[in-house]
Amino acid sequence: MRKLTEIRIAGFGGQGVLMLGQVLAEAGLESGYEVSWLPSYGPEMRSGTSNCHVRISTAAIDSPLVSRPNVLLAFNEPSLRKFLPAMEPDGVVLYNAESLPKDCERADLRMVACDFTRLADELGSAKVANIVMLGALLELTALLEPEPVTAALRRSVKSQRWLDLDLAALERGREEMRHSGEMVIQGDEYLWGV
């Protein structure tokens, strides 16, 4: 049976959106999957919009574009609002805020609102919020095993200081999802384990 995960990652430039996509693609490749990674960003780069498409599949990938994602990682509200309508039912949404806007809730999705930036800041730098979110995604979906993700981070991050911080951020995201099931909500209904 073919397995295909189509991921859209979106936020402002400088939030690590493209790096997160690269790490997912490299870890998927190392895990033996077919992968594609396609970045997209405005000409203003930092503080402008940034998003990327990542496809991870057990079969050949015909196009790198993700038009109907089953995973959305939204670092800000404009990104959530822009890409949420295209989400496939039964998909997963991770949103970087304490709560979802009421008019963005969808009963057919697993939606997680968590202040990943705050968690990263508690570790020592808000710049690793992308990796905290990655850890949360891996814990919620079991999309990839931890070892290929760690190996991809080791290849991508050249500074030992930042690598140590990224590894701590990865674990922090996993831990938050393991111990904070109350954050996985859809309106007033808990969706942990759905």
C-alpha cells in the first residue's frame, strides 16, 4: 500500500520554515522514502512570507507541489488562514500560538495549538521553535524514526552550540506532546489519540 505524506510548512522569513522542510526531506530520504522539498518565499525574505512543500512517499513522486496537504505546520495566523482551507480531512495541523482562532477550527482535523516559540525561548533561543514543532510533529504522527531526524540535523547544523540546542528542542517538542494532551483540542472536544 502506498504511503504519502504531504506537508505544507508556512510562516514568516527567519522562522526556520525552509530549514524545517529540509530536515524532514533529508530524514525521509535517509529512512528510505522518496522525498521532495520545494521552497517558496517572497522577495523580501526575512519578515516576509515563507513556505515550503515536502512530500514523503513510499512510491515515486510525480510533482513536488503540495496542493492538498495532510499536514500543516503554521508558524503564524496568516499562514494558518491561507493554507487551512486546502487541508485534507483527517490531517494534522500544528499552530504556533496558545489557541486556535475560533473561526479556524475544523472538526475533521487533528489540530494542535501550542506556543512553540515560548518553549524554544525557555530552552535559550526562540530561533529553535521550528525544531520544537518538528519534535511535536514526530511525537503526534510517528512520521519518521528519531535517528534519521537527528542525523539530518547533525548534517545541517554546523555549530555544536546550535546543534545541542536543536537536539534539546526536538526532545522538548516530543515531551510537550507526550505530557500535554490537553493542548490537542478541537473546540471543546479533546482529540488526543484520534
